[in-house]
Amino acid sequence: MIIGIDIGGTTTDIVGLNNGQILNPVSVKADDPITSAAGALGKFVEMVDLPLSEIEIIAATGVGSMQIKDHLLGIPIKKIDEFDSIGTAGAYLSGLDEAMVISMGTGTALVHVNNGGIKHWGGSGVGGGTMVGLSRKLLNITTIRTLMDKASKGRLGMIDLTVGDIAGGGLIDLPESATASNFGKVSDEATDSDIALAIINLVGQTIAILGISAARAERVNDIVLTGKLSIIPLIRKVVDGVGALYKVNFIVPGYAEFATAIGAAIKAQA
Ligand SMILES: Nc1ncnc2c1ncn2[C@@H]1O[C@H](COP(=O)(O)OP(=O)(O)OP(=O)(O)O)[C@@H](O)[C@H]1O
Ligand SMILES: [Mg+2]
């Protein structure tokens, strides 16, 4: 069995890979890299009831993997480049040969995969960390769940400026509902719910537009979303809204939230 472990900016994910089968993906909070890696491994072997001796190798990736030595609890570590992991997983989980893969984590990374070729295309600091940080300072909200609960009753019209607001209607290729400026029309009457939704909208729209721009530049048709943000329903809704406007289909494959750890394990096996 090969273990894939992604020590990210917020969470550490771990997954088993046994003869091509994905086994028991789990997440722990990323404290310091070594503690969270050891903790994730402990949790994993406890859950699957597996002796450590059954693990051949640990494939480690993510920002925290730099700080891990060459063994963890006696098991050899193979370090795998994070962008290779993202690209490998995006293609494997979606079954596509070519795609723009977006890792929607604490930050955002874009990886272009093309028939096994993997290229780090670019990225953005606007991501899940932005959503959490703005929510904490603007709303005193510290959990994703509370943020989503609040946002479910939010009204974007109290915060965001639309094309219709400035143009008085739609433009040739933009409907009046398209965003002209995120937070460009903050009303004094805006509630916490309105702000919560606007934060999610800002982050989701920025990532979606970046992905579409990258895909267009590379003439790629499919955009695959991975990372923990990709499975949040309200983020999906925002991203799909941008997709509808630009006639682009975003794909969220199974296990998207564990993709980077899975990609590392696949890469280590190859
Ligand atoms: N259960 C959760 N725990 C932590 N963060 C969550 C959770 N659900 C959603 N999120 C959001 O997902 C983000 C973290 O995503 P993910 O775990 O994919 O990133 P990461 O691997 O830690 O970071 P990066 O890949 O950028 O280094 C958080 O910033 C938060 O906005
Ligand atoms: Mg990650």
C-alpha cells in the first residue's frame, strides 16, 4: 500500500492507494507539518486497522512537505511536487487527457495537464484562506458552517454592483445581472448574511474567472476543480453561475477534496 499525504496551508489530507483503489481519505487540521503528518497517519492506520509494516512508502506533497525528513514513523517518504500531484489527480479523477485543473485550497493554483504533460500555469492568493480571513474580520465568524448558514439568507444586491446598476440594462455580451464590482455597492442596510454571501461570491467568481481565462489562453475546453472549496455548495453555485455566463462547464470529480493527496500517491507509484 502507498500512502499519499498533502500537508496544505489549512488541512493535512491522507489517503491510501492499493492496486489503483483509493482507500479511506481523511483530513486533519494542519498544525505544524510533522505533527499533522504523524497525526494523519495515526488516524488513517487506526481507521483501516492496518499495520504500519503494510505501508511501502509515503508520498508527501503540499507546502508543509518541505519540512518533513526522509522517514515518518520509520516509513520512507518520497516527496512529490505539488503541481504534479494536482495535475495527475485532476486527469485521473476526471478521466480527461487534457484539462485546466484548479486546486481551490487556502490559495488557488492552476495546472495545465495535456496527455501526461503537466505545467504549473499560475495561481492566485484569493482562495479559501481569503474567505476565512475576511469572514473573521468582517463578521466574527470562524467556521465554514456558520458562514454558509449566514450566506444562505444573503442578498448580493445589497453589496455588489451589477452591470445593470451602471448601464441601466444588459450590454451586448453581458447580462444586467453580471457583477461589475464586487463590494462596489455596499449598502448601509447590508446585514451579516449579505456580507457573508458577498465574500463567497468574491472568492468564487475570482477563481472561476481566472480558470476560464487560463483555459481560453491554452485553448482547453475542460476545467476540473479540486480542493476543499470545490465541494462547498455555495461556491459551486457561484462558479457555475460564471460558467453559464461564459458557456464553460466546470467538472468536480469524485474525491475532489482529497485530489492532491491522491495525485501524490499515484505519482509515487508510477
Ligand atoms: N472542513 C474544512 N476544514 C478546513 N477548511 C475547509 C473545510 N471545508 C472547507 N474549507 C475551506 O477550504 C480551505 C482549505 O482547502 P484545502 O484543504 O483544499 O487547502 P490546503 O491544501 O490546506 O491549502 P493549499 O492547497 O492552498 O496549501 C479553507 O481555507 C476553507 O476555506
Ligand atoms: Mg492543498
